[in-house]
Amino acid sequence: MSDEGAADAAVAVARAREAVRRAAETLAAASARTETLAEYVPGRRILGVPRSPRMRAIGRVWRLGVLLLDTDGRLYSTGRVVRAERVARRGVTAESVAEHRALRAAAVRGGIPEGASVVFDAVPLDLAAVARAADSDPLVLMADRDGGPVVGVRWNPAAADAALPLEPYLAERVDLLAHPPQGA
């Protein structure tokens, strides 16, 4: 990347950081619904006693489509989402269903209230990496209408052309979360 291109990319990242900061402020002011950001802690033995897997809460986030935004203005990719639920003895026909139920139970064992949405396996996103043209999926450096660089969001990983500039993407998602449609 040329020096001019690097400078333009740095400006695009600065604009993206400002958009992220505004989004966090707007959501906090609206008391928008947050979800628990957690870390999955696998089961292990402690002094020979088995300890079940659990989820450790590490913060609160707003889910904005393929992005998560925490109260400090950090972005994450969404990762996996479950609803905390106590263990229930049920006949299981598929291994994937059993795994999903185990993850729900791990959330409750970690102290997350039953019924709460839990996001885990979320990957922190680095806006500076986007400026260096490094991979920070779903964030990408793309061209705006005038051909200049802008930080974008690839909202559908299966479609290479499914990317939008970050600022309007955040504005739309923030508006939906801060002012949910009636009945939602």
C-alpha cells in the first residue's frame, strides 16, 4: 500500500472508530438490551474431582448483526449464541442437539441467569488491522462511492459482495436496537 493509500486507510479507520464510539453512546443512552459475553471453560478435574464445563461471564454486549459492541466501544465478531437453560433429562436423537443443550447448561453453571442470551467464541476485532489490509473478518477495507477507502462490514460471509460501509450498517442496527419496532 502506498503512503497515500495508508494515510487514506488511517482516515477511514478513524471515522470507523468514531462511528463505533457514537453507537456505544447511543445504545447506552437508550438503555438498549444487552447480552452476556462469555468464555467457555471446558470441564476438568480439580484434585481428582470432575468439574463440569461452564461459561464465565466477561462482559455485556449489544448484538448488532454480525458484530458485537461492548460498553467500552470494542467490536467483536458474533461467535455462537445460546440461551442459558438448566439441564433437562430428555431423549436426544442428534449429537448436535445434545451439544447445544450442554452449552446452555454450562451457561447456567457459570452463574448466568436462566433465560439470558449468552454469546461466546466471539473474536475481538482490530480496526487497525483493517487499515493494514489484514484480515479482520467481518470487517474489510472497501471503496466508497467516490473510490476512497472506507471500513465495511461483510454481513454475509457466503457472498463476497455482501458488504456495506460500517457507518450506515451501525446506524441501522443501533436504531433497531435502541428503538425496537412495536411488538418486537
